[in-house]
Amino acid sequence: MLNTTPSGRRSSHSGRLCVTALLSCVGVYVAGLLTVEKWYGLALYCGASSACEKAVASNWSSLFGVPIAAIGVFAYISIFITSISGISGFRMRAAISIGFYVSGVATSVSSALLTVSSVQLRSACLWCVLSGVLLAIIFYIHLGMWSTDNSLDMAKKPKLTVALLSCLLASGIAVIATCRVLERKSIDHDDLALSRMNALELTPATSHTIGDPRGRLTLIVFADFECQACHEAVPELLRAMHKSRGTRLVYRHMPLDQYPLSFSAAVASERLSSEVGFWKFVNSIYSQPSLSHNMLKEKMTEHHLPVQFNNGALRATRGDPAVTRVLQDLDVAHRLGLKVTPSIIVLENGHPRQVVNFRRALRMIELN
């Protein structure tokens, strides 16, 4: 069959497909790390915010129980395979078309999820943004090739194919290596915080606890009633606790300044702990998608509590045991250097060991 495609265009397509193959290797690395964070609770660096953990913890991060990041890994590998196919000259037109459609759908999904993250979570995961940029570039490159005629016959390039396959393998190895480094850094950070933990009373006698009081494992959860990540983490932790033996969970308040209702909700939970029951209040709040002004006002009115939403005035209240307790928890969190919610401290046989996110805490409960 006569090849009618100019050699310059063939060379151009080959070069572009090399770029998409390399970008897909980077994509496998990024999506692979997000998948590990979702499944195993590995804490990724995300600047000064907790946006990555919030994104991974949100209901939008999975589809039918499968992490979106894992689907992203599959998409990147598909793009890599089609790029290699085109470079080697095997059904190049079909390879470009498949790459175009896969990257187009993936870019659309990524853009939609980033929009949801910005609107609903009020933050953007840096790794998710990077993945979105990679997909957009890959899609743009495929769009340029797809809109022009291309050849079905290209010279085989075995050395280049081997080199690109090596890049994909290197991406997988890099994911494992990064996980090991982050795990090591987490342990180092925990070692630095151990002296602070040992100097503080992490589980006072009046703590709100659930589970085995003599259990080997104790999880101290610093949470915020208005935090979106807490609304997913706390119910999952409580469900896991009901199936676990030898584990104790301690709830401590950490109302963040960025949430206007969180301090009022924490105080309300303490005021209602004897009348309604602390854990009943916790379940009633965290069973809802989010905490609203009307929901909290309704609970306060129902139990004849003073309707107070002025955090400054509440904090300044003297002699109120509920306010005092919340402030004590908050002081411990600040002295520990905790900045995001939920933050979970792990104690083994009463001794502080590490600070983990809730995915890792779930795994620890399951394995204990």
C-alpha cells in the first residue's frame, strides 16, 4: 500500500506521540500516588492546606467504590499504550483516535471534579490540578494530530518503544519510592512530636470514649463538626469501631477558625452530653452531609439551650464547663501543632506513636 503521508508529518506525529507517552508516565505517577492515599491513607504533601486529604476523603473521589484516581491510572496507561502503538506504526490512525477520545473524556471529568472541589470543598488539591493539566496537554496534542491526516505505515522504532516502556516502569517504581519516603518523613515528624505528646494529657478521665477501654490501640480524634472531611471520616471510624475489638476511640474538639458554626456546635455537644448523650449528638451531626445554621439552631431550641453563634462571646464566657472543656481540647491541639481536621493520634498500650490521617486509622482498626 502506497504511503501518501509526507515524511515530515509522520515525523511530527511520532514526536508528538513520544511527548504524550512521556506525559502519561508522569500521569501514572501522580494518579498512582492519589490512589495509594485513597486506599492506604498515605499523607501527600499539599502545600500549607489540607486540600488533598479533603479531596481524597470527599464522596466525589470514588465511583461505585473504585477511586477516581485508580481510573485515572487506567486512563494514563491506555494513553501510553496507544501512543506506543502509534509510534511503532501499528494502526496509527486508530491509536490517535483512541488517545483523543480517552484524553478528552478524562480531561472533562477532571475539570468537572476540580470545579466541584473548588465550589464544595473550597480548596483545590495540587496533585489533582497537576493531573488535570497533564490531561489537558495530552488532549491538546491529540487534537492537533486527530484533526490532520496521518499514516497507517511508519517505520518500527523498537529502541524508542523500549525507552518509553522503561519510563512507564520508572513511574511505577517512583510511586513506590515516594510512598516509602513519605512514610519515613511521617515517622520522623511523629518522632519530633512525641516529646510534646508525652508532656500532655491526651486521654483525660472525662474524655468522650467508645470501644475497649483496655484496648491495645487508642485513637484520639481531633475533629470539627463543620469540617467536610470530618463528616466522612468520623462516621467511617465509628462504623469500624463497632466491628473492632481491642481498640478505643477518643473524641476531642478542634473547632477551626475558618468555620463559623464549629465552636458553637462543640459547646452544644458538651452541654447536651448529659441530657442527650455525647455520641448521640455526634451521630446526629455527622450523619448529615454538612452542618447548617438551621440544623444547629433547631437542636439548640429543641433542648432549650441558649442560641449562641458569636464565637468571640462564647470563648470569653467564664465558668461555663462546656466552653472550658472545648477550649482545653483546642489548647492541647495547638500545643501539639495540629493544623487540620481530622487529626488522629495513635497510642499503643498508652504510649503515643504517630499522627495519622483517617484512612490509615481505618486500616489500623481493621488490622488490630
